[in-house]
Amino acid sequence: MFRKYSFLLLPFLLLVACGPGNKPGSSAKTSTVDSTLIDVHTQSNADSVEIKHLDLDILVSMEKKQISGCALWTINNKNKQKELRLDTHDLTIDSAFVDGKKVQVTMGDFVEHLGRALNIPIADNSTQVMVCYTTGKHPRALQWLDPQQTHDKKAPFLYTQSESIYARSWLPCPDGPGIRYTYAARVTVPKGLMALMSAENPQEVNDSNVYHFKMDIPVPAYLMALAVGKVTFKKIDERTGVYAEPGMIDKVRSEFEDVGKMVSTAEQLYGPYRWGRYDVLVLPPGFPIGGMENPRLTFCTPTVIAGDRSLVSLIAHELAHSWSGNLVTNATWNDFWLNEGFTDYFERRIMEAMQGKDYADMLWELGYQDLVVNVNELGGQSKDTWLKLDLIGRDPDDGLTDIPYEKGSHFLKLIEVNVGRERFDKFLNGYFSSHAFKTITTEQFLAYLDSNLLKGDTVLKNKIGINRWVYGPGTPQNCPRADDVRFKKVDHERAQYLNGTAPAQLATKEWSTHEWLHFLRKMPSSLTAEQMKSLDGAFKFTNSGNSEIADLWFIMAVRANYTPAYAAMERFLSSVGRRKFLEPLYAEMMKTKQEDMAHKLYAQYKNNYHPLAQESLDRILELVDKKH
Ligand code: BES
Ligand code: ZN
């Protein structure tokens, strides 16, 4: 899965001229500045120049596959800086104006992963900085789809994926999670298409081809999002709804029937939902990730539309980010576990409240299995298995493993188990409200934890072993495990099968997706093609409409050389762009000496994948140096 495999991609530190201390223009930061607060993934000086608001005016050309327009920044040059520095990646700057007057800008050298700094001269009292620009040929955030690559195959589609540092490839901006601003946007699109953003959104196609957006709550650049395509809206309840291509909208609406209830369930746990509406946009199949917590409008893969609502915990996850991430934000990408670990924990609490403990326990157990496998792959002593990451000189994508998610959520679960749920929930409520719309580092969180929950109780602190978890490798011994009541039954049935019981005789009738996943995951790695055939005959895995089950099955098929599954696997690979599915599947082909098949399929379907997915697959297929 992509979280697991990304570690393969960039395992080496490339120390570039952006570490703390030699960040361009950061001479004001002396050794008295806490280095944990420094974000090494932005070259912007927005920590010195206050950025207040963005007015964005852009034209989306589907023909040219290009966004062009102007970004007008309202600033307060309170520290009397000589220039404003913004991040860019693969952007052409057409012109720039300060308080209405044209100025000459300069661009810094290209820095690996970070792009080029844009330096705009400003005066002490400057307030308006406008940059007009055009996107390049390979913007990392954007996927431009031809009609053929959409679900309905009727119109082109564009969408962004800005997390973690890709917003800079579609607008010049201060691109760090610690810099928040409000925004308004005017987006002109081709006739008949709808534009949507992480903001107040339209619900109908507009004849003027121009859409206006407003986000009055300050957000960081990684939460800026745009989608343009032939989509339609359906209401769920007064504050929730879904957007999707018309050919999918009914299925989507029915899959997400419980989303309204999910929002109120989340509110009962950790306080009011502060963003107004909560809508979900289901994207075409090339979307590279499962979901993205764009404020007010979660972006999500169509691979969660299983027909039986069995994969909706993904929506619980993205919704939970409305608290952990969007409300309280990791200060730097080294603190990524504060976004994702909290969100995984919160996701499972929502699912427990809605579906019961047995159900949530399955999610915990599958997560634990992911953690163990991932620690093993990264190497038990690897620093990449610490919760606090060290991403200097690297792409933040390197930190996108299961560690921040699973080690992070299990750490929180351990604290919960030790202090009791009631106290922990009270603490979390306080955490969200006291840090609302702020950023936080790991160190600040640990200090807050100490003063508000653990209160210097050394016995308790030793029992938890905070440092072992946060600044130490692997899965600590006291990692909590769920009571896997439902999985024990699955283990029993699997053992029966391996002892010779015919698959059709197994008691699988009530199983959910999670049980099936556990059933398959724990099969011996050396199943024969004959065994695969018998399982397939009884359970029809090759033709499963469930993307999680299908993906796992295809990986097993590649491993066992079970060729009857290959045609269905090719169909899957031809449209699905979710990295979590693609990466292990292509990796398995490479591992099992089926490179030719991998290369042939990839060459054929590569264009259906998002640029970020292509980047990682290029490395897995050894088409580029693994270090880059
Ligand atoms: N915020 C993440 C996605 C992300 C993280 C994109 C970092 C780029 C960089 C999102 O909330 C997420 O975690 N998505 C998961 C699904 C979730 C259920 C674990 C995914 O896409 O697999
Ligand atoms: Zn997440």
C-alpha cells in the first residue's frame, strides 16, 4: 500500500541548502530559536511577513491543460522585510504588482523537492502583492483527465492534491502547514462544467462559467483544493451532501447515507464541527489517494463505493481531520503523526460509536497488522519508525508510511487505556478547543499532555514510555491490542480450510470486508495456484467488486502465478489510480520476476495515473534512480 511502500522510494537523506540555520533569508533565526518550530519544506518568509488573505482569480483551460491567473495577497509587513518570498514549483511568473505598481521579481535556484522561491520586493507599508502566473507542464498537484479517463467518459476533469507541499505547483503561495490565511476565489471554467473548492461551494452548474468561492476560516496552503468537471450534487441532510459524476451519483448517495449521522457522532465525541457544511466529492478513478480532508469538501476515491457501505470508515477518517489536522494542525511535516495518528484514533472512535466495539476492534487489528509489517519493512531500528520524523532534505512524502497513522493512533490508545476513556476524552476535547486554528509541534503536544493529563505522574509516564514511542524505533512492547472477537472466528475458519475443509463449507456468511481481509491476509504466503483456484471458485475473489479485497487478491494471484485472475487485474490497473493499491501490486510483479508484465501494463495505463502516483511507480519499476 502506498503508505507502506513510500519508504522504498527515497531512503536517503539528501541534505540540501534548506536545513534550519541555512534556510534562505532566515538569518534572523539565531540559535535561541527552537529548531523544532522551523519548517524546512517552505522557502517562504511568511513567518516574518504576516499573510492575511488571498484573492485568487484563475482561468482553467482544459484544452491547454493549464491554469493561469493572478493571486493577490494581502499582507502586513510588520517586521519591515525587504521582500516577500513565496513557494513555487513549475510555475511561470508572468508579472507582479505591489500595491498596484508593477515590480521586478527574481526567482531562486531550483531546490530539490522544494521548487523555486519567488522573491518580490516590498516596502515597509506594502499591503497588496499580486502575482500573475501560469502553471507548467508537470505540476505535481494536478491531474488533467481526458473524458475517457473519467467515470462517465463525457467531459474532461481537473483536480488538485495539494498535501503536503504541492499547492505551490498550482499557485505561488507560502506553502507550509504553519501559515494560515483566508481566501476568496473566482474561477472561470469551460462551459457546462462545475468548479468546486475547499470553500463555500455551488450546488448547480452555472451558465456564466464563472464560480465564486469564499473560505472565511484561515487555512494552510495544503488544504487548498480545486476540482473542475461534470459533476452533480445530491443532498444527504441539511448540512451534508455528495458530489460526483452524474453516472455515479445515486450509488454514491446511497453509500454515504450515514455521513450526516457521522458528523453528529463526531461532534458528540470532540465538540462542534466548525466548518459549516460537510460535503464529499467522489473523484474519477485515477485519484491517487483514498481521501483528502479538504475543508468543507472531502475529496475521495470511487474505490470506497463498495455497494455495502463497508469502506465508509475512510469518510470517518477524513471527517475526523476537521478537528485533528484542519483545526489543530501539525506545525511541520516532521510532526505529521499529530495529524494522522490523532485522525486514525478519532476515526475508530467514530466507527465504534456507530457500529459497535467489535467492528472498531477489527479496524484496530488490521491497523496493528499494517504497523507490524511496515516496521518490518522499514527496519526495526530505522529512524523512520519514530513518531517524530526527520525529513530535512527529503520530500515529506517520505514520511507517508504507516508509522504516523498506526504507531500514532496506538500511542493515543495506550494513553487512553492507562488514564481511562472518560479522562482521555475530556483531555482531547480541551486539546481541540484550546488549540483551535493553531499549529502544534510534537514537543508542544507532549508539554500539553504533561500539564493537562499526566501532571507529572512519573509512574504513569514510565508505564506509557513516551520517549520510547515518540523518539524511539519500532513497535514498543506495551503497544495495545484490540480484542479480536470476530477475527478469532475467521482464524478458525482459515485453519479449517488449510486442514482440508472445502471452502464452500466454511462459515463465512456474516463476514464483512474486514473479516475477508483478515482471512486472506493471514493465508500462508505460499498458496499454490490450485489453492487459489479452489478459493476463487467458492468466493469469486477475482470478480470482487470490493477494491480492498480485489487488490489483496491480485497481489496473492501474482505471488502464486494464478493467471486466471490476470485479466481482471488488468482491468483494475487500467483505471484505478489509488497508490495504496497500485504500488504493492506493481511491486509484487517486480519481486516475482514478472517485470515484463509490470512494464507492459504500466506503459499502457500510466497516463491514467496522477503525477504523484507516476513518480512513485517510476521508482518501483526502476525507471528512475530509486534515490530520486
Ligand atoms: N491527509 C491524508 C492524505 C495525505 C497525506 C495525502 C499526506 C498526501 C500527503 C488523508 O487523510 C489520508 O490519510 N488518507 C488515507 C485514507 C485513510 C482512511 C487512512 C489514504 O488516502 O489512504
Ligand atoms: Zn488522514
